[in-house]
Amino acid sequence: MADKKENLSPQVERTKHHFKQAFTELINEKGFNHVSVTDIVQRAQYNRATFYLYYLDKPDITEELRSEMFQQIKQTSKDRYIPGKEVATESMNEDSFGLVTFIYDNRSFFNLYLKEDTIPGLYQDLPRAIFELFDEQFTFTPVGDHDINSPAFKLYMAHGTAGLILDWAKNGYQKSPIEVSRELIGILQAIAVGFRVE
């Protein structure tokens, strides 16, 4: 998924953020197919002309929202690691999973994964973003002699991670981000002694 992020002024960034925030809230309330540009404009408290300065239509803002969140899922998953440095899984702590905190801080967006009438194609985004990240940038050192760096295994890991995260969302985020991070670390420690981010 392409990243459409450009160098925008803080004011433009803020305005676009308000539109996307309003859009996300409305999908949670009404469902994707029942949200119109008029709804978005009214919720964000801007006029239609301002909306059309930045977006062609509803599909355009939808694509930007998906693309932005897809890239942020990947970015926050690797932000805390130094490229090329081996990380021992036994040294990991609850601060090692930036993705969990990011998801918790953006619950409004990730709750869209739980809706039936949601952004088309959204369901595949979380596991696909995690898989792309694992496949392109993570090299794992296995506990045994298994090949845990094969695309098949990384796909399995990506879907498992996404499944745990979405189950957390489905249960209303009852566990804290620290608890979820610890669970994910425990699973990773069972299969890998370490990893390196390229």
C-alpha cells in the first residue's frame, strides 16, 4: 500500500486529521456505507469547500486513512529498535512492542475492524502490514533449528499477532497494553532467542 504522506504544513495536517477523525467516528456510529461527505464535513466542523481542497471524494479520504494507518502499523513496530543490532528476546520488556500502545491509543480506528459495515478491505490490512514488516525487515534467530524466517512462517506469525490484537479489541481492551505486550513477548520467546531489524 503506497504512502501518500507529503510535506504538509501543520495547519493542513491538523485539518486533514480532523476530517479523518470525524470519518472514523462516523463509521463506528453509522457504518461505512451510511457515511456521506456532508456527514464528515458537519462532524469535523468545516465546510465542503475545505474538504474538497484535500480530497476528491469519500473513496479518496478512505484510501488516505487506510494507507496512513497501514504505514504507521509498520513504523511503530520497528521504531524502538536500532537497525542491524541483534535484540535478545529475553531482554524485551513491555515497552518493546510499540504497536500495542499505538493500537490502544488509536482504539477508535481499530474498532473499525470489529464492524460488519466497515472500510472495504480493512480486515486484511493489519495482518498484511505485520507480514510485510516481518518479511522485509525482521530476521529471527530461532530457538531450535526450525526455519522461522520463511515467508510461510512469517505469514503465520503475522496472522497470529493480528488475531491476538483483534481479540483484545473485541473484548473491549480489558487487558492493559502492558499485559498484551507481555503475552506477545512470551510467544516470541518460545520460538526465537533474538531478532534483528534491517
